[in-house]
Amino acid sequence: MKTVFNNIKGDRLIWALVALLAIFSFLPVYSASSNLAYVTGSGNTFTFFIKHFIHLLMGFGIMYGVHKFPYRYFRGLSLIMLPLVIVLLIITMIQGTTIDGANASRWIRIPIVGVSFQTSTFASVVLMVYVARYLSKIKDEKVSFKETILPLWFPVFLVLMLILPSNFSTTAIIFSMVLVLTFLGGYPIRYLAAIVGAGLIGFIMFVLVAKAFPDAMPNRVDTWISRIENFSDNADTKEDYQIEKAKIAIASGGIKGVGPGKSIQKNFLPQSSSDFIFAIIIEEYGMIGGLFLLLMYMFLLFRIVIVAQKSDSVFGKLLVLGVGIPIIFQALINMAVAVELFPVTGQTLPFVSSGGTSIWMSCLAIGIILSVSAKREELKQKESNDLDEDLEDNPLEVLSEAM
């Protein structure tokens, strides 16, 4: 164990925060899995607990392995992985499968290991790395809008087009995060306004085509519209049922909660261990537990910004922000949905909700951030070693320079 800790590099507080979120997740997931155990007919919640533990263990393995790579390698890897992501998204559209009632064309099953994988979450990480690479490349250069269309916006819109038919919320989040990253990277605001306009026009055209040919994408646009209408009009729908049960769970929790494992609404909330786990956490741990979780994510955001600020290169800064901010944004959206501040989106709570792909991709993103942080530590250690050598060779000269 000591050897493992000695080999851990990067920001130790980020390691601690992610580990604390993972440890915190065990009791809520174990408690909320009773509904899944009933629906699947297994009657054994411990099976889902072990499954969640394995997912987290694999996630931390990914995080540990990725953080050992020098982050400069991700610049070239994004160019290699982006075409692979596009191929995977196309395969997913053609051969996508349904998982626990989720819409088809979101998941593909890997035959060798029998694991289902949501390609859109992997695509979001790769795309953010790619955008960070391009922005760092053109930093401090004058570029025209026309020059950026093919290398920057064509891959972005291609990925978004492949995700949109099956997952509007993920598409909207990725697009928003790309806009935030390009803004932080110094991309001209007037160009961003044009991109937003093009995105809106493309989305409207997609909706019109889907309405004109409903057999091509059955129920997708109608589902989006019904969720928005339900959010604004409180219509009697499945999404409204979930929100009502979530609000009952939150109201039942009060300040201190009903206690671990004592949630009642977990038996009625369909996605109690994933999309609506925040409601179960508040029911069992109260407002105190909910605020604690919110503060954990805010502290994680703070450390992500610190790592970005201390990075030794523009690519490192944009890379950290590009893969880190979406994790916090996704967490806030999940919480907002549970308290009815946002329409139902199907976004999980990073490191807390059950679900393999979400955990693995969040760990991948944190691994990339830790890789950037580890490089900073390496440079500091090198500077310290050089100073020690100078002190040994020329102590008077070093002291005079310091004074």
C-alpha cells in the first residue's frame, strides 16, 4: 500500500476528493438499488453494491494509469482517437442497444468482455481534448472564422450530429462546454455568436426533419418536447412522476434526513440509484448531506482551476478546464433536475451514481487533470534539485543572488 501511495502523483487534494465521493457513494447506491433488485427480480441488492464497487475499482485503475502519462501525449492522441470516436458513434447509431429501459442507439456491447458502453461520454472527453489542442495551437495568432471551420468546428458538429438523435441532453452539454472552452481559450466572441446561430439553425432543421419523417427517429423529438412541457406545465407524464417522487424524497429528508438505508421513495423512483440518487441522498442524509455533496463538487472545481492556473503551458491549462468543468457542470445539472430547477435530462451524478461508463469517463478526465498536475510537481522538484546542486557548488553566489 505504501508503494502505491508513493507512486501517486498530482494534486493530492483531487485524489482525496474523488476518493471521498466514491466512498460516500456506497451507502446511497446500496440503499437505492433495492428498486433495481425488485425490477430485475433478483431480490439481492448486494449484487448491485458489488457491481458498483467493481466499476469504481476499474475507474480508479483508469485514473491511476492515465495520470502516469505525460499530458503532452494527449495532444497527439486526440488526433488519433477522434476518428475512432466518430466510427464508434456511427456503429452505436446502427447497432445501439437498450439498457435498463434507456433509449436505443446510446450503448454498444463489447462482445469479448460482455460490457455495455455509452460512446457519447467517451466522445465528449476526446472532443474536449481535441478542442484544447487546437486552441493552444492558434493561441496568440490571428485567425479568420473561415480558417477555423474545417479543423475546429467541423469535427465538433460532426460528433454532435451523431449524438443528437439519441441523446439531446448530452449533445447540449457538450456543445455548451465547447463554447465555454473556446471562450476561455480566447476565441473571438463574434465568431462564437455565429457558431451559436449555426447550432440553433441546425437543431431546428433536425427537429423539422424528425417531425416530417417520424419513422426515422421514433419518439425522440416528442420526448424532448414532452419533457420541456412537463417542466413548464406540470403535465401528468412519466417524467412528472419521477420529479414528484424526488420532491417527496427531498421533503421527507428535512435537515438531518431519515437515516442511511431508510429511504421510502427509493422503492418508487425508477432511476433511484443513478439519475435521481441526489434525491435519495437528501432523503436519507437530509439537507446537511446534500450541502456536503455540493461543497465537495465546488471544492473539486476550485482545485481544478488551481491546477489549470499553475500549468506550465497553454495546452495544459485548456486541457484541465476542458475535461474538468464538464464534470462539475454535469453534477450541478443532476442536482438541479432532482429539485426541479431543470427538465429531466438523464445525467448521472459523477463518482456517486451507479453506472460503469459514467464512472470510467469521469475517472479518465480526472486522470488527465492529475497528469497535468504531476508535470507541475516534476518541474518544481527539478527546480528544487537544481537549487540544491547550486548551493553545494556555489553557496555564496546563490545566497548573493537571493539577497
